[in-house]
Amino acid sequence: MIPGSFELVRPASVEEAVAALVEHGDDAKVLAGGHSLLPLMKLRLAMPAVLVDISRIPGLSYVRVEGDEVAIGAGTRHHELEKDAVAAAEVPILPYVASQVGDPQVRHRGTIGGTVAHSDPASDLPTALLALGGTVVVQGPSGRRDIPITEFWLGFFETALAEDELIVEIRVPRTGSAGWAYEKFTRRANDWPIVAAAAVDGRVALANMAGSVVRATATEEALARGASIAEAAALADQGTSPGADMHADQDYRRHLARLLTRRALEKAAGAPAAAA
Amino acid sequence: MQISITVNGQQRTDEVEPRLLLAHYLREVCGLKATNIGCDTTSCGACTVIVDGLSVKSCTVLAAQADGGQVTTLEGLAGPDGEMHPVQQAFREEHGLQCGFCTPGMVMAAVGVLADNPDPTDREIREGLEGNLCRCTGYHNIVRAVRSAAQAGPAAGQVPQAQEVAR
């Protein structure tokens, strides 16, 4: 399988990348690691006329503490996040979830900005990021703006990102020793989750239970008013709209959402370090 | 467009289409046919090569993305005198292959696993190779081979001719 023809643009700075996006509009797609985009292009499900390769822009890969938050450069690859000491100390759910993405070869290429921009409801890192809360920092022709993570994913492959904007950073709260867990149900080792649940600090997010990753709001509200984990987890699928495929029908996905939420909450409440 | 890549220690410059995949570049342009294309969907790992010290699936990387970088294929593992790399030697000694189709990718992925972790447990070996499928299901001997290569010393995780690339 061979992608359709395209022109490759290789900006040396974020400003140059944004200028290319302004110039080419929706004819252009951003290329980072390419592990979501290139498979789509090989299947000709995506045929952009221009690819803007941001992987040569210096300074987009970092993890650092800034005040109460951890700032992660959009170009940080999954394997870098997986092994990052700052992330392990300040927001340990992220390195663990990064280690659950695909396989080592995929993690050597894929970036956090790419998986956030792609908005696949079955993505691991967006599920964890949604549970964490925080901010997606994007840059467009008129400068930078912050988009709350809770408002970023609008649906299947749909985000709040404008076509002339580039994700430059993800900011999440430092969770330190707060309990966390990520429970991912797959048929085979390196599959996408059929359903997954991320829990951290009383918040829960679910993968593959709607057109985008979603918060389990009924569960969170129940926990906030003092319900037990079992009671709260039994509400995890409320308000979700899972799809059906050859792996699981809707009822089974709802069952998994409740089960994985309970396991994640129990693990998060029990031993903060036990999930790794 | 013009790209310059150091392939198995030899720098070369080629005129390619931007859409040319690294796997096709290695096989068709460089004539290096050890790198197999299996599933062509980033699943099976048969096309695994090392780019700038890290294992990648070359069916899902553009040749242009490796521009300026170092690529090592199975052909680049053995020494100039034909002496096999420790991982190749271990695959032979432990019979870590059956039909052989997955072997080039499996060997390159194994080098990547050992580069990352010189003394992996069996579980770490299996998880490290989770992106490589053997349709003969010869996994036990593959894991045995990787364990044996690790015991041979740190050379098992070294990629010949690879140099640190400033980013």
C-alpha cells in the first residue's frame, strides 16, 4: 500500500509550520510520528496534498515542572514519556499509560501531540489526559491559546483545533503521590483497548465508550457525594454511547466500562504504585 | 526531493518521491531485500529496522523522515568480515526461526530490546517483541535466542555503525 502523492514541507520553527498551515488550509495535514496518519494515507482514507513535517522543529520534546503543572512538549515521543523521570515523579499515570501504547516500535515514533490531535476514542494517552484534566496549548497565526482538555475532543477524529493551529504543549496538574490506575482491556498484547478506564484523584475517563474519550461523570459525582467504589463504578456507563464491532457489542462495552472503572478505582485507592 | 541517509554505515543521496516508504526505499532503491514487508499495516514487525538507534516499522515511516539519519538493516548487522552479530549468532544457535520470514524484523527488534535493556527477563523479552509476529509461532526459541544473546554480553545490544545523532 502506497500513500497518494503529496508535497512535503519541513518547517524549522513553529511559526513556519503555522504559516504553512495558513497557506495550505485543509489541503494540509501535520506529520509528527506519522503512526496514525501514515496508515490512513496508505489506505487512502486520507489524501492530503501537503504534509507539514514538524518532527525537525527543535525544542518540541520535553517534560518539565512549571508551578503546579507538568508541561509536556507536543513532540515528546511515547518512549520518551515512558522513561521520563520527571513524569514518573510528578504525574506517574502518564509514563505508565505511554508504556501501554502499541508496541516498542510504535512508541519510538508516536508523539503525545499527535495522539491528542488525532482524537481516536480508543487512544490510551488521551484517556489518561482527560482523567488528569489540564490544558492543550495551541499556536495559530494570531499567537497561542489554551484549550481546556475537557473541551478539546469533540468526536471521532474531531477536535477544537482550528486547521491553521498546531498543538505545541500539553499541561497537566502534578498529581504526585495521589492514587491512579489505568485498566485496559484488549484481546491481544499490543491491541487498542476494547474499553479502558483511567482513574486519578477521584476522576475517571473512559476509552472507546463514545465518539471521543469521555469522563465518567456519574461515577465522579457519586464518589464526590461519598458513594462506595462499587456503587460509583456501577454508574460508569451512564451517558456513554459505545459503538459495536466484531470484538464487542454495546452491552458488553457497558459491562467493561463498569468493571474496569471499579478495578481502576480500587487500584487507585489501594496502592498508588501498584499499577505499574 | 533529495534525501541523504547513512544506510548500514554508507552515506548515500537519492532522489525520491516524498511518499516513498522507508521499507520500499531500502528494498527497491538500496536493493537491501532482507527487510520484509509482511502485513503492511504496522502490526507484524517484519519490516523492523533501526533508525538513529531505535527500532521502527519501516512500512510506516517515510524515507524522507529518515533524511539525515542513520538506518541499519539486517544486512548491516554482521561485521565486515562476515562475522555474525551476537543476536544473529544466538538465533542460529537456539534455532530462533522456522520459515524465516519474520526473522529479519525479529532480529532487529531484538537488538532494539537489548539496546534498551541489556539484561531483560523473559517477560521483558516477550513484551519487547510484542510488535513482532511469528506466524510459525516459534516464540519459545526466539525468546531463548534473545536471552542467550544477552548472556553473551553488551555487544548484543549494539548497532554497528550507528552514531549518536544530535537532535
